[in-house]
Amino acid sequence: MVGPRAWIGGLFNRSANRRNERFHDYHLTPPQAALRDLWRIAFPNVVLNGMISEQWKDMGWQGPNPSTDFRGCGFISLENLLFLAKNYPRLLFKQGGNRATWEYPFAVAGINVSFMLIKMLDLFSEKPRCLPGMNFVRILGEDEAAFDVLYCVAFEMMDAQWLAMHASYMEFNIYGRA
């Protein structure tokens, strides 16, 4: 491949052939470093075998290469997930009983929450045309963390709604997509 897709794939393929090397043996890109931090928070006692690994599915990524899940929303969705993991770690961990039965794919759900908020506030455009988006841009000017905080509130609401519906992992495509 050539072009941007090859560059993005190259960010994650560097470690594919060096699964037994430690991450700090070479420079990590910002997305790789954020993913590694997210892994350490979610699974503090589990060594990640590489930036491309089947282990990522345990966190709710669609496949072994989490970079493929960022297509619709970009790096901001990873930053949102990391903020959530640092500030609301209880949402990361599956608990016993019914919650474990009704769990959703955490990472993909988080990306969908980011996408939904950006879409609702018209933040894909240079200047939002909707009143909520225009007001939110003003709030962002006063508090850079406003989007992260809004994201956490929206994620908590999605989590509560998901559990109240007793939805299963298999129903995520129906109920959990933005």
C-alpha cells in the first residue's frame, strides 16, 4: 500500500514482527502511546504482546489492530477513551453477574459515543451551524476539557441505558451504534 493508509498501517505494524520486545525499546507514536496507556489502565497485570494482537479484542476492539477502528472519528475517540479510563475506571471493568452477561464492546462503544457527540454538535465542520454546537464551541474556549467531560457523561448514560435494556453483546449493532 502507498499513501496515508500505508503510513497508518506502518504505525502499528512495526511491532508485529517484534512481539516479544518491550514498547520502550523504540519511539511510540502518539496513538500507539495512548493505546498502550489505555491497555495498562484496563489490564494492569497483563502484558500486551504487541500493537497488533488478538488481546485487543478483550477490550472491545473489532480486531487485532485497533487502528482500523478509528476510521470514522480519528484520534479524538482514543483520547476520549483514555480520559474516561483515567477518570471513570469502573466502566472499564466487567463485573460479575448480570453486568458481565450484558456487556458491550467497550472500545467500539466509546468510539461511537465520540462520533455521536461530534455529529450532534456539528463539530465536523469548521464552524458549527447548529445552536448547541455554537454554544459548545464557546464553552470549549473557556474549558478545554469540556468535550472529555461531556463524553464521560454521555458514556455513563449509554452504559446505564445498556444495562437497563439487558441487551447482549450480539445486540450492539442494533442499540449501540451512533
